Amino acid sequence: ESSEVSNFLETNSGCDILTLIERTVLLLSDKWKRHWPTSLPAIYVQLYKVYLQHNPPSMNVPSLLKTEEEGAACVLYGELLLDYWLKHGKSRNKPSPLGDSCLGGEFPSLLLGDLHDLRSCSSDPVFITRSLWMNSLFSLYNDEISTTVQKLCIIQNYENLDKVNVRLVNVTNHFIINKSTVETMLTTLNRKQMVDELAELYERDDCEQIVAILTEVLQPSKLSAGMFQPSLPRDAQYSLLLYTLKRLDRDHECMRWAEMFVHESVKQLLAAVAEDNCELRTKWFNTINNTIICILSCANYGGSKIFGALEKNRLPRLVQSLIHVICRQIESGQVSQVNTGPDKCQDSQFEVVASWVLLYNIITHCEESVADTRQASSAEERLPSSIRLLFTAHEYLGRRAWCCLDEGVILYQILYQLQTLIDRYYPESEEYSILAQQLEQIFYCLYGHPMKRNKPRYVQEHNVNGLELTWARSHQVLSLLRPKELPTYDSASKCSISTDTETLLQRIIQLVPPEINPKRLYDQMTKYIEGSVDEIPENNNPLPTEMADIYYLIADYHFKAKAWKKSLRYHTLDVCNNPERVDSWACLALARGSMLETKLNSCDALKSELEFLQKAQMSCRCYKTSLELDSGLPTLWIEYGSFSYMVHSFCSRLLKQEQKLNLEMFETLETQKESMIQTALHCFSEANKLWYTEDGQEMQDERWLHHYMLGKIAEKKQEPASQCLSHYLKSMEFLHLNNAMYPSLVTYNSPQYLAVEALELYYRIHAVILKTLEQSEDKPIDPALRTLFRETIEKVAAGSFARRVTRSEESEGANSGKKTIYIDSEETRMATVKRLMDSVLELVEANVDVEDQTNKIPEKRLAETSEQQPAKRVKREDSETSDRSKDEKKGSKASKKTSSESSSASDSDSESSSSESTTSDSSEDSDDSSDEDKSTDDKKEEGTDSDDDKGDWKKEQEYLTTA
């Protein structure tokens, strides 16, 4: 360099300054491939400007650039001048090198023509390429896009372009010239031209062309984005592309481009956060949320499989982008809580839910496409990852009172998943418990259920106002709150809904649309129940299937709580919507029957007996309707029969007690009385038949109750005593098979199992015999009946009740052999009975002798008086109460005798030796007693032919009464 400078000075020592400048420029231009000092490019530009100033191009001069060396110097001047303007002048809005006039600015446009002439004559590919490249850049930065494209096309079509690879070492912009650079520049400019055409295409609604242009324009480019400013910003281009693809239903393409847009936007967002630029941060947050919503729209339409449209590396990149957004939102929420004032950018006002929902959809897609092989160590980990993500989202959003934002989409998404997920697990499992707790938390946030004072500890307070409950949303609420199994009329109260659930369901029924509200049929259904009409009203527009049970659940809650009036109302509304629901008809009958029974048991005077009977008929109609729908319900037959028997007793009591009854009322009572007893007979007969069907063995064995009530009904109908006793004995047998307890003392408040029922049957059996004997007075009863009475008494006396031995105790004794139950022979039992009877007769004779001595009444007169005494027929009372009061007086004596008899029998069981002597003594006493009785009867009944026969039957009937 030193040598060249010295030689240059020596050679040009005598020339003028302009010639020196010209030669200096030419010398430097020949060294464009070498790195110049930093200040030298600016010196070169100034020297060339001086040269042009003194040798201005003119149209009169044929050409300023005569040689290729001069052309190269001009090209270098243009390259350095453009680079300086890009670095220092463009940002200050200074004119480009070509300027605004046709003659150019700092670079005269006439020089471009000279360069064109030199290129046409040159064979140097580097000079040609550099000249065209500089010319195209001048046109580009002068906003002459078409001219630029034309010149770049000339370069691209240059045959020797493949051999050119120029590197301009002294410029910082556009310093590489080769085929790739030219093609990239050309592609970018073509895209810019296409973008400029988008507005016109959009107005023409040419969606296909818009997509074609934008998919080309938005492809990644190696060119700097700041080279030119398109008429439509890049984020707007993405938005227009996504919008157009959605209109064309090209969801898979929309998904791919949306992922790219999210990725680019997240980069811009993180840059804005780093720069603390609030305006840009807000812009990119909104852009990301809108794009995520677009992706969700595609997923909702095409399902989770649409994520398969993304390449393998794109789906993880999308997840990473979403995590960046979620973390930024969480950090923003934490900042706003720590600071005393709100965050200045108000990030919490942005969409905070869409990212969670999209992430949930992606995980769901992964769960469907990839098998889960992980080993879970806890119940929570055994739940699907997608639902656990939603639980996490609710937890984080709830801490900032954001869980109900976006119309509670996160909470409703959880509810949607729980509808199918919760049925997979048993109620006793840990997974079910976790899901149930989350369900309560969601309902508390959305609808304030359960109420604040009743909420469990695990339900957290998220301080949200909740959302309005709508009819459309209520379908989902009911499906999640209803019991897994619908409660029945005879199920336990724990199967019913809770008080808080009933309150929420009350809110739901207020939202029922009028056109499907069952209230419109309430009056017509009431008329059917009252018997005014014979047909059940038809419901042409019922509630939706998923809402069909709402009134029944409310009614069942009140029924189990014994709120009969509310139960009647809601059960009536339910049968308006579901006229074939057996349980509602049954509850209507049972509830009204319970109200009537309570009114009778209160002992208060009825305001109107006729009104009572009308309500009883309403209950009977409900019983009939339910049993017509399903006749295989034994408990309902029993309830219907018991209710009918109660109404029969009520009518009987009125007929017996009321003195002032008009003829119409009397006929009504008589009709109801006979009708009800027949209904009761039919009901208990049907209930008994059901047990012997194929499905009957699975039912609860209540045959003892069937026969007990059939026996009572037989008594009411004044059937033969043998029929009554047959039912009572069968009932006692079935009680024993049901492991009835026979304690020596029955506890009143908490009686032993079936102990009261066994005692009642024991009483009934003896009461039937005593009433039959009392009604016979001094007339003989049928010998077969007497035999039946004796066998019945003996059987009961030797039965389990009298011996107080339960079925389980019998089984233990038979299996272990440690406890033996002795049953007396018939002779032993009869000897015991005769001995007792003889003792009683002796007491009676002794009393008669005392009375004879006191009153001095001849024995013959006493006999005549007894013969002439009028017969006392005991009329059978129809009401159950009268029977009970009368039987209690006589049954008490009989039970005392029976207990002494059973104790005597047990004594004979325990002492076998004394039993034999007792038997012989009893037989002797019996013979003596019979002789005495016979002599006495002979004295009293002299002159009659049947004295011996009468003595036999009378003695036997007295024996039966004593027994």
C-alpha cells in the first residue's frame, strides 16, 4: 500500500486537482474487493461527488462513462451511497439516492443509462451483476417494485449467474450477490405485490386466491423483515388467512397455520415482556387468545383427531407455547396480588381460560392415540391426565376468582367430563370420592350449592358470584345430582336427595318452559284421582327424557320427610308428566292414606265423614292405578289391603256408634263397609299368591302377615271359626320360620323381633275359640269343631310360643345335642288339662254349696232357674276396636290359664317319674269328677231323655273354655 501510494503520487505529481480526483477514484474502485478503513468509503463518496460536480452528466454529452473502469467506479459509488443512506438517512426520512426527480438525486439517473450501455458491451459477469443489482436496489428503495422485479428477473435469467458469487466487503446491506440472493429478493417482492392485491381480492370475496397468496407470502423468508413494509402487517395477514380457511372449512390447514402464528406471537409477546412494552404486550396477548380460540373452533368441529394434522415436532411446540402463555398469566395474577395497586398492563383482563381448554384438548388427543403405561401410586394419579389438568386449572383460576370467567367454560367442561367419568367408579372407591368433591366444588362456584353454611370443609371459597342457572344448563345439573338408582316408594330415606339438592331442584323447576310444564295438566289429573273422569289426561308435550324425573325426586324427598301435602302436590305433577310411573301412584296412595290414618288416630271428631270417605276413595284409586301398572308388588298389595281394612273398620264403627244417621249416609256406609272388606280380602290373597310365583322367593317373606290379616278378615266376614283358626295357625308357623322372638316380657318402646306379632296371634287364636263357645251358650257346637278347638289348644300349648323356644334355639339344640326339647304325649297333655279342669270344677261346686246355704235355695229350684234363664247371644261387633276391647277381657283369663298350663307341662317335661303319677292321679280325679258331674246333672235334668249326651258335650265345652 505504501509503495502504491508513492508511485501514484510520483506519476501524478504534475496534474491538476480534478484529474487527480478522477484518477484516485478509478484507483480505489479497482480495490473494491479489499477491506477499506472505516472512513475511506465516506471519502470515496465525497470524491466522486466532487468529480460529478465538475463533470456533470448531460443529455448533450453522449456518455460520461466511456470505459468499463469508469463504470465500475460509478457502481462502487452507488453501492457505498445506498449503504450509507440505509444506515443513516432512511431512519431520518431523507430522500433515497435516486431522489424524487426524474434526473435523480445524489446519484444521477442518467448514469444508469450509461451503465446500461457499458453492460451491453461488457463481458465481465461480475460487473454486469453488480450493475444490475445496484440498479434494482435503487428502484426497490424508490418504491418502484415492478421495475425492481423486472431487473431482478434480468439478473435471474443471466446465463453466467451460477458462476457469480460476489461479496461486497465494504457495505453492510445487501452485500452478497448470487443466484440464491436474487431469487430470495425476487420471491419477497412477488409476495409484496400479492399482498397489495389482497384488498381487492377480499372485496371480490375470492377466498381461494387469498389463501393461495397468503400461504405463499407467509412462508418463512431469509430476507430481513425491515427491507420493505407491506401494505398489510404480518399478524393481520395471519388473521386473514385463518379467517378465510375457516370459511372454506379447511380446518386441517387452519390448524397448521394457527400453530405457526401462535409460535411467532409468543416470541413477540416474550420480547414485549422483556422490554416492558405494555402496548405490544397487550397486542400480542389478544392476538394469541384469538388464535387459540380459532384452534378450539377447529377442534370442536373436527374433534381431537384434528391435532394429528400437525407434524410431530409442531404439537410439542404448541404445548410449549401454551405453557408460556399460562405461566405469564399466573405470574401476572401473583403480581397483582402482591402489589398494592393493579398491574399497569391489566393482564388479568385478558382471556385466561382458552389456553387451559386448548391444552386439555391436546392431552385428550394424546390419551386417545397413545396407551397409558404409567404406574400410578395414588388414586388421583389413576384418574385421566386430562381431567386432572382441568382440576388444576380450576384450582389456579379459583385462587384469583377467575374460575367463572368466559361463562365458566372450564367448569362446564369439567362437568361434561364428569357425566361419563363418574359412572366408571364405585361409590366406595377413592377415585369416586375425588370426583365427588370436585363436583361439589364446581356446583358451589357456579350455583352456590350446597349452601354456605352446609358446605363441607374441602369446598373452598373462590369468592365468585357464580353464573345464572338456565334451563339448558339444568339438564346437566340434574344428570349429575340425581341418585344413581331412582328411589322407590318403599326405599330408605338415605336413597333420597338431600335438602340442598332439593333447594337447587326447586330453582330448576321455576325455569320449565310453559309449553312443557306439567302444571297445565294438574287440574285434569286431580279430577281423575277424585274419580270425576275415568281417563288419565294425555300429555302430548312431556319434559325431556333427562328432566323427566325432577318432580319425582322432589316429591320423594318430601314423601320420605313425611311432608304429605307437598308430597301429594309434586307426585301429582310427576304423574302428569309420567302417568305410568308406579312409584308416584303408590306414594299418592300412601301419603293420602297416612294423612287419613293420622286423622283417625288423633281421636278428634271429623268435620265431615263423607269428606273422609271421598279422600279414602281417592287413595284407593291411586292404589288401583299403581297395581294396574304393576301387579307384582306385594308390599303395595299389603298397604292397599291394610288401608281398606282400616276404612272398613271406620265404617263399622260409625254404623254402630252413630245414633242419628240419615238413610243416604247409612247406605253409603254399608256399601263402603262391604266394598272395603272385599277389597282387603282380594289384596291379601293376591299378596299371598305372589310369594308362590317364580319371583316370589326373592321377596321378603311376609306370609305370616297375609294369613294374619286373612284371619281377621274372615272374622269380620263371620266366616266359620275353622277358617279363622287355619289362617292364624299358618301365620304363627310363618312367624316361627321368620325367627320370631318369644320373650317372657315384651319391651314396649323397643319390642323384640316379631314378639308383639306372636303375642297378638296367640291372643287371636284363643279369642276366636272363646267367642265361638260364648256364642253357643248352652247349645252344643259341632263335634268336629270341638275336636278342632281341642287340637288347636293343644297345638298352641305345645308350640314354640308357649315354650318360648325360637327357631335358632331349636337348630342349635338339634345340632349340638346339648339341649333337648321334650314334647309331651297326647295322654300326658290331656291328663294335665283334665286335672286343671277338675280343680276348677271343685272350686265351682264349693261356691255353689256356700250360696245354697246362704240363700237357702233348694237345689232343684236352682236347676230350674238355670234352665229357664234366657239365652244370651253375643252379637259380633264389626269394628276392630270393639273386638279388641272385648277379647282383651276374656283373653286375659285364657292367657293366665294357658300360662299355668304351659308351666304345668314344663314341670311334667322336667320330671318324668312324677309325670306318670300325675297322669294316673289326674285320670282318677277326672273319673271322680265326671261321676259327680253326672250325678249333679241327673238331679238337675230329671225327666229328660238326653241327660247323658248333654252332660258330655257341656262338660267338653266347659273343658275347652277352661283350657
